[in-house]
Amino acid sequence: MPAGLSWPEAAALALLALALLVALCRHLWALRWSLSRDRASALPLPRGSMGWPFFGETLHWLLQGSRFHSSRRERYGNVFKTHLLGRPVVRVTGAENIRKILLGEHTLVSTQWPQSTQIILGSHTLLGSIGDLHRQRRKILARVFSRAALESYLPRIQKVVSWELRGWCMEPGSIAVYSSTKTLTFRIAAQILLGLRLEEKQFKDLAKTFEQLVENLFSLPLNIPFSGLRKGIKARDMLHEFMEKAIQEKLQRNNPEDHSDALDFIINSAKEHGKEFTMQELKESAIELIFAAFFTTASASTSLILLLLKHPSVIEKIRQELMSHELYQQCERCPAGPCLDTLNAQSRDREKPLLCPTAKDAHKDQSQSLSPTEEGPLQPHASLEPTLPQSCPCAGPQLRALSGQSCCCPSDISLEKLSCLRYLDCVIKEVLRVLPPVSGGYRTALQTFELDGYQIPKGWSVMYSIRDTHETAAVYQSPPGGFDPDRFGVGRPEAASRFHYIPFGGGARSCIGKELAQAILKLLAIELVSTAHWELATPSYPAMQTVPIVHPVDDGLQLYFHPLQPGRGSKA
């Protein structure tokens, strides 16, 4: 302690020195990034803060969530700089700015994924490829999402959606919607897109392993015991082992009449483009397909259910449109309780009379049955075909859709029929505008370029914001924060705005599976409004988390689902 100073004075002096040292470090940190600007450009760097040394503004970002970006956009404008996850980042909002980034793929910018993501997903993916390799892989994968492919997926997707929703309605208590939609979309991805031969226990184990992989995709690149990366690698290796067995079995079957899943399309398309995929490439492509279809579609499905619940008038308009196209009719002679179908027909005596159990018993029966795309153990494409007599008045059109019988209820829906449902299309677009599953995308600047009067230095990260662009676009005539499907109606300027609406990105890296995702959402909406009504099981709506994708905080969207009864068509 310096002579003549008391302890309080010495402590105050030490704190002052520390504060000056911290301020100096922060100033030097900011100066370090100011000096990193491209001196060949006369344009200034974007406004913004680089935060604290080494940590940048990462902690603020993690704690504030979406508010972090909106507060800084209000302070600095549509283009601002920050420092996140160890890299300098320029955050970008606005249609014209985003247009330049999305159309500048391979020239101005290149895709950027964290190192942990690249390690776990592998080097043979569309997400990680660049330049000519990206163009080649995209051409090969285009067959997976062609119109012919979608037509082949559609009937099986419709049955899976019907089967899952039937389970929701039979559940005696509330269900966690986000968990349930993840089950739905994983079943579609694994059993329909990939044609995996799964018993129900296998399906649940595989889904759990895949969720572990996804949870650790964005982690520190430290391959040490108990680290996120180590957990992700372990999950990846387990999935690869399973996929290799499934793919080998598929290749050995070599049935030319059974080429109707994504792996079949990938293998055949690669051959047509003069390329033979290795086993490693096929495994990584399979994992990438599930990754692309699983969480984002589950997020959008959850948002769809939530927003329809909040806006019952939209449900009624969808029903009216279905009626006008003869895709929805009330089944006046259907009783309240569901008839017991022959979901376990293989193990049940077909001569026994059909009974009408309680919802709890019926749900128990369903939970023990085979999955909707199985006929028996390890049968990938054989659909679940319950055998009901023509006179059986099942409660809920989902059972009649499964059985192939008719009771004035919706039957198979083709892509052509879906394209005629204009209002439903507007509803899906508005759901994806209000709650886009992915809030933005990352790129790396390949060269220094200009945005909004600022320079974007070569090597810096560029994050374009989907959510902020949707929320601030001046083109939307009705309040952007409101839910208004009619904003996408014919004659409205919103319907023709290309880069004001970007839930699937755009340019060379626009989502290749967007048509499939929209078809799944439309089928889910049709099944929901035709067969069920649902209500909140909690006192209030949950908050929505936006990172890494939009979903209810702590899976807090708890709902009761009930079979739709005659006379209740106007209620959600």
C-alpha cells in the first residue's frame, strides 16, 4: 500500500487503475478492427460495437436473443458490425441489401458453417460444398425434390400425418406440440424420404440419436471427453453405422420397380450425371436430408398450429376453401368415439366385431401398433392399411383416409389439388413470414464489397436477417407484425416481392426442399382443420425462442387435441 494512503483510498485507486486498463483494452480491441478495414476502399466500416476483447458481444447475443439484433438495428441502421463467436460479423437487413448477398454467392460471398458443423455433417454435403462442386451436387439432389418425386411421396406423407394426428387426438392429456411435430417430421424424413426399415423402437432410438447430433452441431471445436463436439461425433458414428447397413440392403435389393425414395433418386441421378457416389457420400447425404427436413419443418409445423389457434377465423376460411373444392365435408353420421380399426390386423382375429373403446384405450392400442408406413417389422414402404367394412362410421376422417373407405371425408390429395388451394397457400406463406424457422444465414466475404454505403471487408462474416427483413419491409400494407394471410392474395404487392419475403433464402443456395416443406405444411393444415379441434392447456401462450430455430421456450406449447365432432366445425 502506498505511503500515506488508507485502505479505502488504496482500493479506490486500484479500481480506478483496473477500470482504465479495461477501457484501454476495449479501445485497442476496437482499434484493431478499425485498422482491419480494406484500405483500397474509401468507404467506412459499418457502425456498431465490437464488444469486449476476445468475447466480442457473444454474451449479449446469447442473453438477449432476438432483442440483441433489433436493438442494434434501431441504433445503427440496417447494416451494422459486431463480433460474435470469435469472428467479426456484419449483420444485414433489408431486401436490396440481402438481394446483393444472395445473388452474390460464389462471387462476392461464400457459405460459412461453424467448424463443428463441418466435422459432424462431413465434407460430402450440399451445405458445405462451394463453387462447381455445389452446382453439381445441387443438380443431383434436384431429382429428390422434383415434381415426380413429390407426387410419389405425397400419399405416404398424408397417411403419416393422419396417423400422427390421430394419436394426438386420442391422447387423454395435453401434448407438447414441438416434441410431437419433431416426431412427425422425423418419421417423414426417415421412413418416407429415406425408406428406412424401422420398427417403432428402432425409430425412437434413431430419432433420439439424431437429436443428439443436431443439439451439438453448433459447439466449440474441441474434441475432448464430454465436449459437445465429442457427443456430436458419437451420434454421427452411430447414425452412419445404421445408414450403411440400410443402404447396403437397398443396393442389394436393386428392385427397379421400387425407386421412390430420396436415396433411390440420389443414386440414379448421380449415375445420370456421370458420378458414382461412395458409401461415405451416401451416408452423409442421408444425414443431411434428415437434418434439412427435420427441425425446420417441425418448427414451421409448430408455428402453424400456434397461429391457427390464435386466429380461428383463418381456420374457418380454410374449411370453406376445402368445401369449395370438395375436399372437406362434415360427416354427420360419425359418432363421437373412434372405431377400433385393425391397426394390428396381423395379430388380430379378423372375424371379431369392431368395438368402440375409450380414447385412452384407443391411444394405448395405437401406441403398440406398427408405424403408418409399415406392414410388419422392417418393411419400409408398405402402408398401414386397416381393413374396415364399408358401413363402419369411424369418428374422424383420418381413420377413413387411412382405411381407404369413404364417409364424405377428404381422400388422397395430389399436388394439382394442393395448388388449387390459394387461400391455404397464403396461410402457409404468412406463417413462414411471421415465424420463419431460421432467422438468418451466414456467409463469408470473398472480396471487399459495398452495402448501403459501407465496405464489407474481405474475410468478414456476413449474417443476413430473414426475420428482421420480414418485420420491417415497407411493402407490407397491413401491419407487418399482424397475421394476415390475405396480404399474399392476388393483386397485393406483397405477393410479388422477391427479397422482402425470404423464408427459404434465395439465389444459388435457396432451400432445395421448399416445395416439399410447403406440401407437408399444407397436408398438416388440411388434416388439422378437417379432423380436429385444439385448445391451449396452459394459462397463456409460451414465449418463442429464435436460436438456433424458432420454437416454444422449454417446449411450452401444451395443447389438448380432440376429434372434430359434427357441429363443431367453426371452432378450433
